[in-house]
Amino acid sequence: MPITVTPFDAGIGADVSGLDLARITPAEAATVKEAWIAHQVLRFRGQKLDDDAMADFSGYFGEPEKAPIGFKNRNYMTDRPEVTVISNIKIDGEAIGGLGDGEAEWHSDMTYIDMPPDASALYALEVPPAGGNTWFMDMYHAYESLPDDMKRRLEGLTCKHDATRSSDGRLRQGYSESYSREELPGAVHPLAIRHPESGRTALYLGRRLNAHVMELPPTESEELLDMLWGHLYENARVWTQQWQVGDLVMWDNRCTMHRRDAFDPASRRLMHRTQIRGSAKPVAA
Ligand code: SIN
């Protein structure tokens, strides 16, 4: 079967068909990589992947990163250290994965470190009958749709990305409840970055909570960030993934943000996830 790439009407993301990701060849992976840089988010339906196949597939796009440590200071168990679990399922009262059943707010993954991951992939093993959708936002469009005076205003500005809380708002292991603006643990990145592979400019916000613009006093920083997030909510180009078992979705963390809807705690959702180590520090556009 030929590989077919069908862009979504939303203007971000594409479906890729004609591929068995468990048996992908280097030539096919090169085609996927090209489509991924062009469309930012790719979905592959009807896949059957064990953890080895998922880690091997991810390896075509960079160096798969070991799964981040969960809230109990341990990794969630999978057959490969590069594969972690996102799930609300509990066994003997113990969560088998991260993020539970609540909403995850808009974010890019791990922008609170100096070299955030280039990419992440999520593979659906069990899905709830309703809810738990994952939304992806085009951060090239977010930048390109800003008025010119705002684009100029962002030149030379950087933002602190908070390391202390996860996208579901929980305090991470080892951090305390409150820090001063100066002491907040995290990483500093430009507000507008140049994508190292596409050469395009993306707005780079990470997440809203505790973010601050380093070069501005607190009130001005809040005003600017509120304005940028307000612009996102009014002008966002968004595609929503409604999960089916066997879907694998991979996204470019440098030019997208994502969020997840809550779902009924009585239903089960089980995803396996990989992440590609950052290949470069984000640089100003
Ligand atoms: C994530 O934010 O990485 C997980 C998204 C999801 O559970 O759909």
C-alpha cells in the first residue's frame, strides 16, 4: 500500500495511512519525518505496537529519552525504559501511570529544562467512551497571526518556564509550594523561537502558570503574557484528536502546544508514551 498523508481541515496535523509502524523501514521513516516537519502532528490509525516496536519507531526521529520520573519518584512499569504510561488505572490502589483522569492544561512538554524534547508520541491501548480528547495548537500560526507591532515587541524577550508543577497543576516531587519570582526553578527561553528544521518562527510559551518575562517588571510581564494567551484563545488553530484504540499520534514539541480533556474517573484510559530528547536549545527567531 502506498503511504498517504491527508492533512486535517483544521490546518494543523495529518493522518498517515499505508504504514505498519511495527515494521517501518528507514525509507518510510524518512517520508514520515518529512510529513511530520510539514504538518507538526501526525496520526496513524489501526496500529498494533508492543513497547519494543514503539521505542524502535520513535528512534527514527531522534534519541528516545528515558521516561520521566513519576510523582512517586519512580518510573511507571513498561517493557522498555523509554516508554512510560499515561493512565488513570489503579492496581491495588496504586496508579499505573501519570496524569490521572483530570484536565491537562495547554502546554509544550518539559519546556522547564534547557533542552526540551523535540517530539512526543502517544499510543492508545484503552480509551474511555467519552472525553479524554487531546487538542493540539499550531504555534507557528499563533506567532504569524500576531500584529506586526507585537512581533516587534517580542524581539529580545525571554520567558521563565516553571519546573515545579505538572500540566494537571500538581506540585512535582522535590519542589515546595511557593518561590519568589527570582528563585522559581525552571528554564529561560526566547518568547519567539526559530524551528531548527523548518526555519519558521513559533511562539514559545510552554504554559501559563507561574510564567514570567525576564526583562519586564511583574505587572508588565503579566499584561504581556495575558495578551499573548488572549490572542491564542481568540485566534488558535487547533486540531482535536478523538482517540480510538490503535491510534498513535506524534507531535513536534517545538511548534505545538497540547491539552487534554478530563474524562469519567469510572472509565479506563491507557496510553503508552515516548519522548525524543531535545537536539538543540531553543534559539530566538
Ligand atoms: C500529555 O499531556 O502529554 C498527555 C496527553 C493525553 O493524555 O492525551
